[in-house]
Amino acid sequence: MNNAFTFKWKASAVSAAPVRLALVQEGALLAGESLPAEERRKLEDWIRATEFQGEAGTVAWPRSAGSPVLLAGIGTRKDFHAARWLRSWAAVGGALAKDPTVRSASFEWPREASLPLGAAELAELAVTGLEQGAYRFEAYRRKKTGRTLVMEWAGADWAAKPVREAVRRAQTLTAVLREVRDLANRPANDLGPMEFVTRARKLARGAGVSCRVWDRAALEKAGCGALLAVAKGSHRPGCLIRLAHPGRRGSGLPPLVVVGKAVMFDTGGISLKPGKGMEWMAYDKCGGMAALAAVLMAARLNLPRPVVAYIPAVENMPGGGATRPGDIVKARNGKTIEILNTDAEGRLILADALSFAADEKPAAIVDVATLTGAVIVALGHEATAVMGNDDRLVLDLMLSGEATGERLWQLPLWPEYDDMLKGRFADLKNMGDGSAGTIAGGAFLKAFVPEGIPWAHLDIAGTAWLEKDQAAGAVGATLVPARLLVDWAARSVATS
């Protein structure tokens, strides 16, 4: 099993749990009223002596101050944000999970805390953060450390019905995230395209989600020359997966479609990547994993809106049948593509998947991909890049990013950028001149979305995984932006 939390509520003071949790903001202790005065004084003395300011994501165990208390920094008042609150609780989850002696903890909501979100929103983010921080991928370890931890909430606000409902919702979502993170963290030798199909089908059945798969023969019949051009260098055939949550019967709402890139391992193909760090290319499947998680969560929450995912799954390998730089292929929508660099492969498989997505007559399409290293240069690891053909859609996605802590930053997608992708001998080429690399990827994808369909592209190359344990979570897949997508799908019903 993996680390997971169960939650208990009390309207008044917490019981004598082995570990108490208290917040620190700008060097001030924010603790519940049931904390004994002498213990509070010792903690305040410790905070002053160590100059612990309580930056978001920092934790401390001042055990010398008395019974075990975990102090968690939540950042400054003026810089408070859902993302920082989420990071703070992820740090708590990580700290509790790392101490094998801890089985339970208690948290009493401090009256003096003044935060710009309601108790339900704060609780949902807190639970999500706790679960994210406590998660560890242990499928290949002989000795497992996973256990159930009990977290006791107290305080009138945190015992109210809306908070309980928010906690249950968060637990529903994080249960899906744990399952899919376990899948996303598997190495390529255990998880090729068809192994992914087997596991995705099993997860789909458990959630009441339909699953259809196009194998190589079906893709050839459908004319998916772009997707097949990437898959042909591997002895493991590629495929296209369609997952669908039907929505509530009688809703009459058109579907939202998510297209997720799942390159199970990316060597770069003939345009081979450098060897250093290539092991992380097992995470080039994270867009597809986020799409899978989004559909499963939509089904678990029984969202009224239908949600469909298309996941092209391939390996990009330099085998004897691999595509060569300079090859020209025809995509499903009839456009021809000159492949100048086989390491710009994600946009090729997404091109054909976007064509299928358009056939759904959707309310909107959002594609999710670890598409460009250039986005890390632009935004680092704090935000996902978004661009699209519809300002309202982009704004809606950004609002969901703010609410869930999975933040987005918009890049332009003006018509002038299209010129850099005009092919010499074909309709398009699969890379630009080296400038505006992230935008070039989005501009290429735009060519495969029919006029009139709202569409957005999310480049998650900087946010899809962590290369070491951090306050935000453990090393491995993050599944950003799955929660954002579910929040967007839920909000879309209210604005229809």
C-alpha cells in the first residue's frame, strides 16, 4: 500500500494525538486554543530563537519545546496563494510520512488565522497537499513503508458539513491520483504502449469509463501517418486510446475533450538525445497520464459534463524502421509534414489525435503534453504554459489553475508565428527556426484543430515531474494538470 490519510472531525478541542500540527506565518505561531499556555510559550520562544519565519513549504520539529509539535510555514499574508497553501500541506504530508513512528496527528484551526479562502477551499487543498506530500512510489522496493495515517481536524469551521464534503471530494480525487501516479512512475521496460492499454482498461472499468483502442492496423486504415511515423522506430507498436466519461444521462451537454501525449520513452529517435538525463524520458508519457487521471476523476465525481480523452501512446526509438530527418508524412486530416527533427515527435502524435478529438463535436479541446524543453527556460518549474485560439477558454483554464494551485501562464499564438512552420516541400515542418520554441509547438498543433472549435495547448514539460523530493512532493510524476482539468470541467457546467 501507499501512504494515505483518514480524517476525523471534532467541533471543539483535539484529543491528545501523538503529534500536533501548528502553523507559522511571518514568524508568528498560529495554533488552536487547546494548546496549553506553557507549551505555546515554549514554541514561541523556539521560533524567536531559531528565527523560523514560516515560509511556505518549510517545516520544523521543535521537539525540545515539549510534546511533539510539527510547525508548518504557510508564507506571508500578502503573498498567500492556493499553490503555496498546497505546497505547505504537501510538506506536512512528507514530514509525517518520513517519520515511521508517526501514526496520527491533530490540527486545530487557529482563530487568529486570516486567509483569503473559505474553510472548504482551504480544507480541500490541505487534504490534496497532505496526500501528495505523503505519496511514495514503492512498487519495486522489497521493503514497503506505506501506512495509513490518521489526521484529526478540530474547530467549528473545520467540522462543518461543507468542509467534510470538500475533504471527501479531495479524497476521491487523490485516490485516483495515487493509482495513476503509480502507473506514471513505472519504467519503460515494464510499461510500453500496449501494457499501458491493459492497465488503462482496468482502471477505466473500475470507474465506469468506456475504453476503445486503435492498434497499428486501425491507425493505418484511418490514415494516421504522423502518429505512425513516430511509432515505427520501435518493435513495440503504438496505439491510440479513447476513454470516455458519458456524463449524467439527459444532460445534453457536448463533451470536453482532453488529448494527452504519452510517449512511453523518448530517445529522440534518429535525432538522438544526449545520454545524460535521458532516464527522465520515461516521463514523456505524463500528458497522457494526466488525461487518464482527469477522465477517471470526472467519472468518480459523476460530473454532468461528458469528458473524453484521446491518448496517443508510442515509443520514440531509433530502430531500423525509424523515421529519418527529411521524411515527409501525411496526417489524418490530409496535411503533409516535413519531419526535420525526429525529437520533435510529440506534436506529430498529437496532430492525429487532435483530428479524432475534433470528430467528437466538442465544446472545447485541451491538449496536454511535455512538448518542449524551451518552456522550462521560459517558466522554470512553477507554471505550465498555456496558449490557444479562444481567449475565454484560456481564461477559464487559468482560473481553474489559480483555484487548484496548478498555475498557468499564457503565451501568445499570433498568426505571425505560423510562418515559421511552413514546409519547404510539404504543408508544414515539425519545428521552427529555434526561436520561440514553445510557441512554435503550439502553432504547429493549431494547424490540426478545425476552425470554430475552442482549443488550448498546455505545455507541462516543466511541471510534469520532480527530479528529487521537494516540499511540493516526492520525486516522480506530479500529474499536473489533472486536477485543473477536472475543476475546469466542473465549472463548465455552471457557465454553459
